Amino acid sequence: FGIVEDLETCAQKIHEAEAIFVSCFTEPFSYGLLKNPGTCGADIVCGEGQSFGLGQSFGGPGLGLFASRNEFLRSMPGRLVGQTVDADGQRGFVLTLSTREQHIRREKATSNICSNQGICAMTAAAYMASLGGSGIRKVARQNYDKANYFRQVMIEAGARPVFDSPIFNEFVLSFESDFAPVRETLAAKGIIAGLDISCFYPEMKNAYLFCATESVHRQILDEIAAEVAQ
């Protein structure tokens, strides 16, 4: 739901119980602004990396991102790429810890991955390299600012926030009257306004998930809010 969780508190309670803290995320761009899970105490981190330059393509292919502390490294799935130096002293990258892979370990392998994921990983790496650290921070800031602006103008137009927690680029709103006709009106204008989440969460009637990213102009956000206010 776009909620920014308090990972440091989660890490403290989980580690007090002598358990492993696995943190999952849906939007990696958020870490352009927020503390990353490892800094907050997570032991294993996984999530979706589709927004790093990959098309939506009607749901796929996506990019699975996975990281862990060194103590879990040899149990990790997926290929691991390490940095090295070649015979001429040039920096290079090679597959490392290959004894985990199926061509060596056969049925005991912990890494079984196809080349299609390699294509997605290379695309994401090129995208992040083209943006650089400052570019990623700028995109993250746009996501944060636009989503919070959108949420505020929708509340002013009469919508109600379902959660009070801080958000990144998604949020859930509910409406006193049926929002479906408003959504249909906006759809006729080429604007997809919100995802009805009641089909996934029946207890959340007339509640919709909204998202605002760097690719959406504020004019569109204002137009949605104006339609809600009518």
C-alpha cells in the first residue's frame, strides 16, 4: 500500500527473538531517499526491481532483487557477480562462488537461473548507471513529492486516507460514495485512476490504490482531484 514501515523497530524486536529479519520491498527507488533495509538491521532483503528501466509488458518479465549478509551468502539462490582485475590491470566482473551452480553441484545446486533474468539484470544495471546516484535520488524525490501532493489534494477533494502512515509513491483512499463512475469518466479521458482493491481485500469496500511517479504530470493529478470534488 505504499506504506513506509519502521524497519529499525522491526529489526530490534525480531533479533530480540533470535530470529532472522527478512525484509521485502515493492519499490527500490524508495531507497534513493530512505535508509536501506541493511542499514536498518535486515539480514535478508528481497523485492521487485521492475521500475529500474524495465517495461511493464502486461505484468512481466520482472526482476527479482535479493541481498543478504555475508553469513548467508553461500545459501543464496541466483548467480553472484564479483569484481576483479584482469591480466592488464583492468577492472572486470566475473561469476563467483560458482560451486553453488547447477553445472557443478547438479541436483544439490542452490542456484538455478535462466538467461532471461540475466537480460533483465543487465537492463537494470544500464539504467541505474545512466542515472547515477544523484539521478536515482532525484527520481525518488519526484516519486515522494508527487505522491504526497496527490494524496493531499485528493483528501481536500473529499477522499479519506485508509492508513495514516508515511508513504512513498502509493497510497490507499476510500470514498463515501461509489468511486467507480468517477473512474469511468476519467478512463474515457485516457486516465486510469486507482485500482479497486476490494477484490483482493473484501473488507476494504470502495477503497482504491493510487500511485504517482516521476512520469505523471501534476496537471493529471489535479484533474483527477477536480473530478472527485464534483
